[in-house]
Amino acid sequence: MEEIQFVSSSTVQPTSESTDKRIELTPWDLQLLLLGPIQKGLLFLKPTPSQQQLLANTIVDHLKISFSRTLDFFPILAGRLCVVKNDDDTSSFFVDCNNAGAHFVHAVAENANVSDILGPVYVPRIVHSFFPLNNVLNYEGISKPFLAVQVTELIDGLFIGCTMNHAVVDGSCFWQFLNSWSEISRGSDKISRVPMVKRWFPDEVDVPIRIPFCADEINNNFVLPKLEEMVFHFTKEKIAALKAKANAEMSTTTISSLQALLAHLWRSVIRCQNINDSNQEVKYVLLVSARPRLRPSLPEGYFGNTIHAEVLCSTAGELVEKGLGWVAWQMNKAIASQTNEAVRDFYQNWVKNPKIMKRGVLTNDGLATSSSPRFNVYGNDFGWGKPVAVRSGGGNKSDGKITLFPGAEDGSIDIEVCLLPEKLVALRDDEEFMEAVTM
């Protein structure tokens, strides 16, 4: 496959400015300044001639017009970051809803088919070129757009790649925007869920938050090792079997389907590495949302980050020897520990001692999960049918990055696994792991 060709690039602005001109950032937002944006995209078959006739314009023009209309409901995404240097050598960040605009890019991959994206064992490299704003960090939202969309035409399909600043939104917000855009694209004049952009701050926290941050001291020379990505599909039935096994082993009924599935994955990755020292520490980073855990809970349309990391530690020997149920139970306990009190403690302690995440934070024996199978991915019908697949870009990839998506069939889950090539080959060839996978 040849590289893509860029046809056009333009700045799109909402027709009305935000009523919230200045939006302060929370610890959940600020901790992500040195990471990359969220990059997720949807693969579609091209509209048939009869479907095309239902659109008032060409498909790209139709998407651009509906994109602009959707921004009217999300003017925060047309803003930019602002930084204030404080007199104590700290910095404070906020979002200036200045209507600077989002980017819309049109590209063509004239020699690529849908099957070229879905057919290979590994996710093909060309997929990363379907996303705009590659190799950009979130703090660069000072001068670069929070949101950029790239519509890439294939021979028989279309890929809509979306890049969104992770210091402004989390995965829930990301899919809220995509869901709203598809609604507007289908002809609606309103959206189902209106974003609430005002950030949540406990009474004890002084705003704006001050953090030690100097852009001039940031080292942008981070180089990723060569990685490969593969998408593994788990049916509803296979997931149910793992859940039943995990609960039976622990004589409980509280282990969830996702906990059992991630435990199966974690054990398999570690087992395939044949770690010689059974006492070697291994880690799993779970990203937990505070939305349902706070009391009172945050509104459904809360439009900002609410995630923090829960790190599970074990030894390679324990992980392999103690079985699926034991590993899933450790995940269950870790997630259950994220109570209203725990979330508030994390928030307030971060303000006292800010810790900004950096790329490459995982060790060689660590896994980290992002995204969720609960997001509405396959409901994104822009007017000619549902997507046939979802893929992610190169942002925040590392050895051990695990991305979760709902599968196309009800109750199924797709897991995109990013590992060093030799690790991924070993996982693909592992019979115990692959028993639960449907290729």
C-alpha cells in the first residue's frame, strides 16, 4: 500500500462562542499534559449510489458541514490552552474558549481497500497515517487545536480518524462528541446529551491549581521501540466462560466479565514471556473513572477527565501459578477500593504533590488498559450505515498498551494489544490464550 495523499485542510469554527470563556483544569486534566492525545477512528464501507443520493453534498462535504454544526454544541473543542506563570515558579493552565477552531483534513489512500485494513494479522502501519496531529503532546494545545478530524477515502471505504486533546477530555467525552456528530450527520438538529464543561472542584481546593511546569525543560526526544499491534476478538460466549471459571475458582459471583477477560490477558502475556525469576514484580495499570464513584456522582454529560490510575502489583510466579480467579479477584478488589473517599483523597493529595505522567512510564513487564467496551462505538451511523471496525492511532502507544473496544456483535469485546514483536508472536501462538479468542 502506498502512503496517503492529502487533498485539503481547513479550520472549522462553531457559529457561536462558548458562554464559559475560561475553564480551569483539574488534577485529572493536568496529570495528562505530557502525554499524547486520544486517537480513535472508525472504518466504514463507502455509501452505495442510493445511499449517496440521500446526502445533499459529496460525502466529504457532508461530513465537514455536519462537523461544523456539531461544534456549535462543543465550543470548548474550538478553544486553546492558556498557561499563566505564577510568581512562585509554578504554572496554572486553563482553557480559553476563544473560537480558534478545530481542523478538518481530507485525504485519499487510493490504493488501499477495507480488506487491507482488516485482513492482515497485525494492524497495518498505514492506519496511523489516518490520524491528524501525530507526535503532538497535550500541553501543545496552547498553539495547536484540541480537535482534528481526518477523513481518508479508500477504494471501497472511508476512515474517520479523530484526534482529541487528552488534557481536555477523556474517552467518555471523546465518544460523546463522535456520537453527537453522527446524530447531526444523520439529520438531527440537536444532540442527545449536552456537554457540561464546568469542572468539578472540592471546596477545599484553591483554583486555579498551581503546578511545577516549564515547557522549556521538556525533553521531546523520547523514542519508542519497534512495536506491533494486533486485535483479538472475544465473543459473548467465550467471555461468559472466562467469567464463570474465575468466579468458580474464587467461590464468588462478583467478578465481572471484563475483570475475568483482563485477568486472562495479563496472565497470558506474562506466561508467554517465560520470566526466569518468579519473584520479578509485574504491574497492571487500570484506568478508573471517578464519574460513578463520587457522591454525589458527576452529571452524565460532564465534559472533562475523570480518570486516575490504579496500579496492581504482583510477581510473575503468583500471576501464573495462582490461576485466573485469583488474578481477576485482585482486579475486583482494586476497583472496589475506588470509593468516594478514595477518589477525593487522590484529588486533594495530587494538588499538594502534583505528578504529571510521562511517556514510557511502564516497565517492560507492565500492561496498561485504556478505553472501554461500554462506549457507544458501533452506534456511530453518519447516514449510510454503521462502521465495520474501530482502530486507534499511534498516540500513547507503548510496550504493554491495551485498548478495549466493544465488538461489532452484541456482548463481544475487541482488545487491541500493543507489544514488542516477539512478545506478540508468543501471545498469538499461545494455545491457552487463543482458546478464548475468535479469529
